[in-house]
Amino acid sequence: GAGFSSDSSFVTVDGIDCSVQAVNGDGSELTCIFEDLGHITESGTAAVVITVTDKSTSSILTAQSSVFVDITLTPMITGFSPTRGGSAGGTRITFTGANLDAGDAAIVSIHGVVCITLSRTSSELICETEPYSGLNIPVQPQIEFTNFGNGLFSSDDLEFWYIDRWSSTFTWGCTDGSCKPMAGDIVVIPEGKVILLDESTPILAVLIVDGGTVLWDRKHGIELSLEYAVVTNGGHFEIGNEDEPFCDPSGDRSIPFDATITMYGHQRSVELPIYGAKVFAVRRGTIDLHGCRVHTSWTHMETTVEAGDNSITLTHPVADDWVAGDQIIIATTGDIMKLHHSETAYISSVSEDGYTLTLNDTLRFRHMAECADGFDWAGTICQRAEVGLLSKNVKFQGNRNLDWIEDLDECELGIGTAFGTQTCFQNRFGHEVGSDQFGGHLFLHMVDSARVQFCEFNFVGQAFRLGRYPIHFHMTGDVDNKNTYIRGNSIHETFNRAVTMHGIHNLLVEHNVAFNVMGLTFFLEDGIEEDNVVQYNLAVMTKKSSSLLNI
């Protein structure tokens, strides 16, 4: 044509910008490259509109033409494998699709780094990655077919992730597996390094996330086993996140999708200064633990059940929330001598409306759900047994030293010592099993942020030891702008409280269920902690523990 200008011409193809690349000297030829026309699903004519601004009059001139778009010619990528590769490069990626032999050459890039093309046919393209040191986030590769245009991906979900996997021998600097972490090793993740934990580990001595990042792979059954862990100097440890909790992609809790952290140690383990033993500590770092979302952590019984019954009816529905196989706790409704009437059960099935739970076994005790109108108060007062969910798919637990496990006989005068002479010390409350009472603990010390929700803490806390609590915020200060919370967790079989708040302000602790706890369950240690919100939590069977601060 005529009248084209490199600085005043604007071109669109079917409404999509076509970036001007060149205009010849006399303005008779303009070259532009248009972006993705993936919205065109059938071959046909697409409008080409060119507008030019007349600089002398500021008027806008428009010309229109057309181009035929043949979608059968478009290089289409329908998949590729593998979808992950180490930052050192050397990963061979095989792309599959159609028209992959288009153009003079194919240039593959990921995060702007070229993946060297090794071979290609119409249905397959193979390239090898180069070293990469940028952001560790998944991204869709780009494939430019020289003199032909860009390839089109059939799905936005087709992404490649430059990530160093725990399972890869190359991550640890060898090719034969001899340098992968072994039992008793000390593993350090330095600043700038991101490691994907994609397999279970042996029992490590220490994991130090020293400014680096550990991300838990999204697959079922991985277990991290270790004696000590420290996340520090801006390090980050993550199992799921707020936007994408660790759960089956469908969100269905009935589909197995577990992650387990097991802390190892015993009464004579070497204690780290401040943090102790059998500890997962975070100091000036961040931690995200996000299990499969549960909308109802606990509720009440609707009707009374008797000993021998194997179903209960709830006041609130839990369909698609609590599932078969889940463990629950049903609180006692007896007097001070009936503390041990709180009992656990496993769900066999949930009714379609979500109000009725069928249990795997019959109940041992009566649990009340009764309401009454009094003569000297207005309205109705109800006494109902609470029912809480204990099972969660992200688990933090201490190992059990089987040499110390012992079944304890019930006290001669029965459970409880409110009346009569105490006849024994162990099992005076019921639900007690002889053990070393030395569980794991999560120590959150001056954290940058800590978000823990929908996780299960079991065999945690260390009896009669100051500062060894299942979830322990220690001298963290004001977390008002740090998005820090403990939400929707279960904490059971604990030997030293459940959640301790020491020197922390503006913390949120809500919708948690604690059961079988030695010492005060939700504990403000110094009494100077301010603006913390502790709400909608359930504590069942809190047992006195008369040593140190375990009152």
C-alpha cells in the first residue's frame, strides 16, 4: 500500500494487536507480528485494520483488509514430559503435538532461557534445558517457529517448573546417588536455593533451611523424618499455601492425600540452646502448613446417645466435610468423676444430609444432648456433648518409643480423685498410656510469619519441661501485619499444653480442637500479651499437671 509510518501506524488482526516491526523507506510496505489468535477455532477470514495518524491534521485514517487463518497449519502442543527439571540444566523435554516441523527452525525458551532443540518431527520436538537461576515458579514454555510464528498450547495448565528435586541425584552434586541425604545426615538449604521434597526421607539428624526454601511436592504419602529442624535467616518451609491447600485437586477429603512430619528423639537427646530436642524451630523465617480445608472443626450432638449406640446426630451438617475413616472426639457430659467419659470414635459413614454419623464401633458411655426451660431464667438452656474432628491430612507428630509404651490399669477407686484416697498416680484421669511423654514440638521464635491451618498434631509436647509445647510462639512480638494464625487444627495426646502464646500480639487462634492435654490448653504465658484473638476453639479433657508451669 502507501502512507505507512513506523511511529503512527497501528495494526490489529481480528482485534488482536499486530506489533509493527518495520516500514520501508517510501512507506509502501509495513511488517507486523500479531499475538496469539488462539480464540479462532475455525479456519476463515480475519479482518486486518490499519490506522494511521496524519501528523499535519491530527486526523486518523483507516484502511481495512483481511488475512485467511488456517488453523490446520498452526503448530499445536498438546503435552510434554517431564514437566520439571533441575536448575543446573540438562533435562531433555519431549513435546508432542502437530505441525511441530513448521518453519525453518524451532526456538524453545523457558523463563527466557533457551532450551536447545535436539530433534523434531511433525508430531514431536525434543530439547535440552540450559542452566537457570531465576524465579522458581512454573511457567508455560514458548516455542517460536522461525518465519512461521509461535506454537499454540492446547491448555494453560501445560507448564514447566525449574526446580531442584530432593529425589534427583544432580541436586546433591553427583550422578550415582551416593551423595543423596542418608540417615543421620545434616542437610542445609542455603539462601537462593529452592528444593522440592518429592520423596520420603530417612531419619535425618538436622534439616537447616538457612535462607533457602523447601516446598512439599503435591502427592500423597511423603514423610519427612528428622530429629531437629531449623528454618532461619529468611528461610521458608511450605506444605500447601493459602490459595492452594495441600489436598487432592478435587478437594475431596476422602481421597488419600497425606503429608507427615515425624520428629524423633528421647529424654536424653542433645538439646539445642533455646529450642531443645525433637523440635521443628522457625527463627526469623516463614512457615506455611495448609491441610485440606475443613469447614466444620467441631459441633454439638442433637440428641442424647446411650452406651452401646453406634450412631450420633449432629446440630450442624458435615456432609462433604467429615468423611468415612475420620477420627472424632465426643466430649463427656458427666460430672468431675466422668472426665474419662470423653471418647474417640471412627466414622463409618455420613448420611446424605450430613447430620448423622454412623460409627465403626459402639459407644462406651452415655452422652447428653438435652434442653430445658427454667423457672427463673428466660429462654432455653441446652447441655449438649461437643463433637470434634481429629483427623487431618497434614500431620505433625512425635515418634513413639515403644520401649516405654505400657497399658495402664484403671485406679482402684475408679477414674478421678475428687473424693476418697488417691490409690494411684498414672491413669487417674483415664485415656492414659504409659510412655516417655516426650513428643515433638513446633517452636515459633520471632517468626516473619506462621500460617498453620487444618493440620493434625499428635504425640506432641514434652512433660514437665519449660518451653516444650506442641505449638509455641516465643517472644515473637507484634504480628499484626504478618498474616499469622493457628486455625482449624487438631491437637491431641499432648504432654504439655496445646497452643502457647508467649510475648506475641495480634495472633489469631480459632476453630482448633484439642483433646487429652496435660496442662492448660490455650495458654498466655506472661499475661502481657495483647490483642490476640482466641475464639471458637474446643478443649476436651484438659488434665492438671503439677510441675513447672504445667498447672
